[in-house]
Amino acid sequence: MLNILVLFVCLQSAVAAEKWQNFSVPFSIRDVAATEDGVWLATDGGVRYKSSTDDVVYTPANGLEASTFYGIVNTARGVFAVSEYGLIARMSDDFTRWTVLNRSFPAGNVRVVPGLVEFSGDNLVIAFESKIAFVDLKTVTSILSIERVGDIALGVYGPEKMEIRGDSLFVSTSRGSFVRRMDWDHLKDDMHLVDPETWTRVNPSELGSRDSLHVVVHGKTLKDSVLYSDGKSKVLWQFDVKDQTYLIGHELIARYGNGKLEDLTKYKLFQLSGLYELQAIPEGGVIVASEDGFLATNMGGFWHEPMVAFLGFGNHNEAYAYRMKTMSILPEGKMIYHVWGMGFQLYWSMEHLYNISPFNDNCLDELVESFTVAVGTTVAPDGSGFLAATSANGKYSVDFITPDGELSCATGVGSSSFAGPLAARVDPSNSDWIVYVSNRNSLGAFAEGGLDILRFPPPSRNGGRLMNPELKSIDGLDGSTLIDMAIDEKNEVMWVISSTDIGYMEFDRDSIRKPVSMNGLLGAEYTSIDVDPLGNIWVGTTTQGVYRLDRRKGSLDTLTATHYTMMDGLLNNAVLDLSIDKKYGVIWMAHENGVSSLDRNDLRETRTFMTDSADTEVQVYPVPFRPHEFPHLVIDNISSASRVDIYNRGGALMRSFSGSDVAGGRVEWDALTKEGRLVAPGVYYYVVRTPSKIKKGKFIVIH
């Protein structure tokens, strides 16, 4: 039943104006609670429900407001999850969404001890690293917290074990174990609960201990190798559910029944962690990269099996320390990727094509012998290949790599030894390539540096060679190196960030300026930047999530921020990279523990819709339209400058849409008239008008 409900929620939100999705690996497992049909798992990647028929992972996109959970309990008042810092959420009765009911504990910035969350009746007991908190489940409000048990200060010797047995609460620390008799029905009235002298020291053996050497199910010792590591059991929790037994460890999920053991550990929907970079695919979708050298794609709503980027080599610590931006994708689908020290790899549909490495006889720079280093790549401005900036002992070089793996190097053309990310555009007056490269005095993201502007004749004029640039160097942002750039061709401006500042450079100027006003933007450490089709700027931060900066009245100097965090649906407030898929209208965000995506109509590029160069026709779906099953009828792939009118069979106007209603080339109709009444079943007609075209069609509404 649970999977049907979740599917229904996904279908309902699929045509909504704004939709969050999170993708994470639901491990390590920190706590487990059993139900009649399965088990709830508190993990570092959200809360997971696992049964013989369902496997669902809940994250901030489902209302949790956190992605790391250390406690889970199944009570008469529902299922409650406790996050790493004590945020308390409850699952809805229809198992579709979580609601956060208590946010008071995270402000203390004290971690919960994983697995030490218990309940009795209407009382929740949470062991933090320096205290024990008691919560009333009827109101989900704090009763009180205690910081001492017996003669032990929990801030010095924190709880290591906790167990409820009837009216007794047992707590164990490294300096002793204690028990206290509890009046669970009247806990609020217990005036002596704060008195440490009401705790009695007991023998540590009175707290239960597990068999660390054997796994025994109903008297039978299981010897399957998946249950053991170095001769010790990996099983920490064991629950009987119907006629099966779940055996669970931090990195293990197994199920035993009918004499057979199933290993359910592998989570197939998303398998990467340690992410640091992603890139939207021009034809729709995204590619992500992990520090340990794996790539994965999502091109149709699901993730493909990760592939090894290059012989098992990854970018590891350098990936984030230097803010590497080395994935670039041509419109035709070919991709370049840099492996630290190993050169460049070219792919087509995730199939490896070419290896351009310092071990070959070529012109690649070598920072040390046979070791090529690049922090950034970009697509050549005319789409004829890729550009990379490689650091050197002298001055950095700019390299041109064709889709067929041919290499041309403009050696030593930079102003510094070290280069950061780069961007490029075509000068429409003469077809020259304008290449922007972040120069640095060291490789780190907090290095000093500025911006090099190199003007190259296109290689097509020089027999395929990149050569003879003109160089101009300008100041960066308060002397700091730039860590990411995003070109807005429509508005003839390039936006840039350092780790601490945001700036812009207009195409007809050779200087970087900071906006005068950025209302709503808090001081942050930035990681990434991109520009959407409307000219809004999106920036990722290390701790504050994502900001969208809207240009007020088109001004480059007056920006208004909209702030997105885990409270809105982000998987994690640490956003390591972001990229906008302008084909489908999705912004993708990389986190160490997974990926977030936000679908918004206004993120789609609509300039070609309803023109002679459009590659998609106007579409209407779902047809027939059943308003009680789907919240909206969608009229898609229309011009953002259009007006849409919907008429009934008699020619009466039911609804009109224009302006912001058609943002992103899509109209969503809820089957209501302009007066707010539900329309009758029958045949309806739509008319889409632009200054130069009219598109008509019909559809059926069924109740």
C-alpha cells in the first residue's frame, strides 16, 4: 500500500510549478524500529522504510528538514524520527509526508548519540552527547533535560547506552551505569527528575549486550559470510516481522525466512556519495562525479549504474579543496572530464572514447613529471570542442581538444603558473574566441588571483590550432581568485564568484564590479554559480544552501535574494556545485551525501518554442484530463510571450493565461473557470497566440 501512495504523490507533483527531489544513499544505518510489515531505518541519507513490498527513502523533499537521522521510534502516536541534532519529525498517517514538530534542540548544536532514542507511553527520551532530554509526545514539546546522572556529568562522560525496561530507565557511561525508576504516566509532575541523586549506580552487566560473535535466529546459528566481518557479527538489530527476521547493521540489511538469507544491502536507486561536481546535459538530464572516481547520469527521472571514470582514479581531496569544475558537455553529448594528474578523458553516452594524458607524447603541461593538473574545463564557444587551462611551472596553458581527441596547446599564455576555472564566448563582431581564465598564485580556492581575458582567433583559421592570443589581466574580487563563472549571453554579462564575494563583468567592459545591493543575501562562503534563462543568478554555499538572486527591474546592481535550505527541500545545506538544465527546467545541486533537484517552469529555455527552429511541438497532457486524478492539465512547449485561452464547446471563455502564467513555456490549468468553478465534463478547445503564430487544439475533460 505504501508504494501506491508514494507513486500517487509523485504523479500529483509531476506537473506542479515547483517540485523538489532528493537522491541519497541511505547508509550508515543509525537506528531501527519495527512495524507489522517492515522496518523503519534512521540513516545518514534520510529515513528509509523497508518491507517485502516497499522500499522508500524520505528526505527533506518529503518534509524532514534534515537528511541525517540518528533515532527512529514507532509509537501509538505514530512514527517519530530524530535528526543528528535533535530535530523531531512525525510521519503522516497516510505515509506520504513528514512534519517537523519540534525544532528547539538543533539550536544547541549538540549531537544525538546514534541509536539512543527510546520511548515509553507518551514520553520520548533522547540521549545527546552531553545531556538526556525528555519530550512529551502528545504535544511534542520538551519536558526538561538533565545533564547529570548520579555523580557523572554527562558533558564530560556522555551516554553510551540507554534502555527502558518497564518503569526503569538505564543509562550507561564510560564511568559507570545507572538506573532510575520513572513515573512515565506523570513525568511532567516528577519534581525530582532533575536531581542526579535519584539515580542508582548499577553493574554495567545489567544493561543488555549483544552476541558479537554469532548471529542466532530462533535457535539457529547463521554462518553466511555477509553477516560477518573479521570474524565478528555485523548485526546490531534483529526484528521478527511476520514470518521473516530482519538482520541489520550499520552497513547491512538482510532478511531471513524459510531457511534462506537475502542480502538486501545494495540500494539501487542512487549509489554515489562523496559528490563534488555535476553538469547539466544540454539535451536534458545531469552527470555527477564523486571524489573516488565514479560518474553517474540521470536522463529520464532515474539514475543509471555508476561507472568508473578512469582506471579507478579519482580526484579525492583535490576535488573540493580546489573547487574543480572539469566536466563539460557538448550539445551533441560528448563530454570531457579531468582526473587529477592523469589528463583528460572523453566520453560519448558514458562510453570512454579517448585518454589524453601526460604519459602520451603531446603538448600537455606537466606540473611535475608526467602529472597534468587542471581545475577547469569549458565547451569551446562555437561548440567545436573543449577548452582547458593546465597549470605549469612557468605560465599556465590553454588547451583545445576536439571531439575526436585531437589536442592543440597554447603553451604558457597565462599570467600565472596556476589556473582555476574558465569560461568562453564568441565575439560576434569577428568570431574571435574570448576566453576567461581565473588566475591564481596557488591551487587553493582561497588563493589570491584575478581574471585573465584571452582573445584567440578561432582554430578554424589556423588549421585547427589554438594560438596567438592577446592577453589582458584584470583584478578579481578584492584580490581573491575566482572559483566559478557563468556567462549570460542574452544580457551580455558574465557573473563570477570568489569564495566570499559575487561580481559581474559586462561584455563591453574590462572590469569586475560587485552589485550595490543584494537584499536578503547573508554573508556566505560560495561554491558555485549559474544563470537561468531569465537572467536570475543562482549561487551555492557551504552552509546556507542556495540563493536565487533576481535582478530588480533588470538592474545588475540591485538584486533580491530568495533563500532555499533543507526547510524548503534541499537534501543538505552544504551545496558543493549546481547546474541548470534549461531543457527541462531543473536546477541540480550536488552535496557530499547526494543530489537535490528543483523543477521550476521558469528555468526552461523557451526562445525557440513556437518558432521555425523549434525541435518540439506544442503538447497537451494528460488527455483525457481527469481533474480528480491529476491536479493540472498542461499545455507545453509554448512561447513565453504567448497568450493561452481555453474555451468550452459552445465558445465561452473558461480561462486565460499570459505573463508569469506562461513562464517556462508551460501553462497549467486546474479545470477551474475564471470565477473559480469546476468545469463540466466534455470537449474543450485551447488557442495559443503569439505575435506571429496561432496554435489550436482540443481535449476532453472527464469527471
